[in-house]
Amino acid sequence: MNRRIILSITGTCLIMLCSSWGFFAHYRINRLAVFTLPKAMSGFYRSNIDYITEHAVSADKRRYVDSSEAPRHFFDADRYGKKPFEAMPKKWKDAVAKYSKDTIIKYGTVPWTIQYQYYRLVRAFKAHDTTSILNASAYLGHYIADAHVPLHLTQNYNGQLTGQTGIHALWESRLPELFADHYNYYVGKARYIENPLNEAFRICKATYKTVDTVLRFERILNKTYPQDKKYALVQHGKKQITDYSVAYSLTYHKMLKGMVARQMRASILSVGSFWYSAWVDAGQPDLSKLIAQPLSIEQKAKLRQEEMLYRSGKALIIK
């Protein structure tokens, strides 16, 4: 029975590993980042908020058709010693010169991917290319959110090295899906980022500091929790699968003391700030001229209500 549970959880995790934060959280992060933008940008992004939301997971879907995509979502910092962020040169050419291109790609490129997508967005703004702006914004938002996920910063990305297989999906998919409607997401306005690459590494370094807590607390819980209550049959769409029980997930969530909410909030602010900074660096082009179809009165009213909920810090449910 235990072996079947582990196999079921492992299968679920393989699916979730291709979804990083999980589709649910990525949708929410990109969507709420729109509300951090200044007035000169918000009209354009609100008019295209459904695209920004829907394509928040396009980078994950790309993995199925592009074998080079996977390394862009993580950075195994612990591969580079006890002080990885001191050892690793920030500039790509210096990192490759020190460790080789094959090594860097093998252990993940998310900070450099963020930098690349940032300048892709800057170029799109300068070209007044609506499709490219939206595409680059959605992809950039995805990679920034991934850099806020602790298990994207370690070789032990699914607890497979410590007998905790399944923790990847538990932390970044199961917990948000169960509890994220009760988080306070309000983070204020987007801020200008002076150096996108330095900021990408700062995010990774801050996230890396949480890796030990994520793994250690689940090990502690697993040792004391009744094993017959750790898993349960859960309805996912039209299928029932074996997943972590609500009770086990809630206990772990409480042990983390708001970590998942903090990382989602930090993701929202970072995504909005990178978008805003790219627009500034592009010379602050007039985005109102790029709005293909203005929002209807009903759509505007719905977004105003959504923003009011976001600003109030109340439970937020986005359909």
C-alpha cells in the first residue's frame, strides 16, 4: 500500500514539476502584478490582463516542445559550494569561463534567463510591438516567479536526496491551491530596478536561504505525523488521485509561518517592478496607442472590483 502511494505521489510530482509554482499560482502572480503598475502602463496591461494571465504558464508548456527550456526555470545554487553566490560570477561570460557552458546549463540558468527576457521586453517596448510586449511580459513574469520558489534553488528539488520525494508539488502546488485564497497579496506599487541581473541574483539568493527550512520542517512533520493520515484521495478535475491530505498540508503550512504567502507576494512585486523598469528603460513609450480593443464598461467594473479586493487584502478568488 505504501509503495503504491509513493508511486502515485511520484507520478503527480512529475506532472507538477513541469508546472513550477503550479498553474494556479502563476496565473495569480502575473494577474495581480498588473495592479502594481503606474497609470501610464496600467491601461494597456489591464486591456490585456487575460492574455497576461493565460500565458503565465506558456514557459512551462514550452518544455514539451523545446528540450532547452527546462534549465531556464531553476538554479541549483548548492552545486557551487557553501557560498554559491560569492563563488558564481554574475555575468554570463564570466560564469561560463569559470564553470563551462555545459555545467551552467545543466544546473540551471534562471537568473540569466530573467536578464535575457528583461531586455527582450525592453526591445519590444521600443519597437511598439504589442504581441512581443505581451509575450515577453508573460514569460518574464513566469521566470521571476520561479526564482521565488525554494525548491528551484537546490539539487534536492523534489526531496529525492533526503527521502522526501513529493515535497516539490506539496510546497508549490498543493499548499497554494488549498490556502492561497486567504492570503493578503497587496504589495503597493512597482519599483524601478537599477540592475536587472543583480536583482535576479538577489532574488535567487534570498530564496535559497529558505531551502533548508522547507526541507527540514517537512522531515520533522513526517517523523511525527500518523502515516495513515498523511495522504488522501483528492479530486483533480475528473480524476481522483492520491495526494497529501488537507490535514497534513495544513500542519506543514502552519509550520512554514506564512512562507508561501511571502514568496507569492514577493513574486507579484518583482514581476510588476521588472515590467515597469523595462518600460522606463525603453523610454516610457505611450502604451495607450497600442490598445487594440478598449475594455467594456462591464470589464472595467469587474477589474475595479478585483483591484479593490487586492488592495484591501481580503480573500481573493480569481476565476
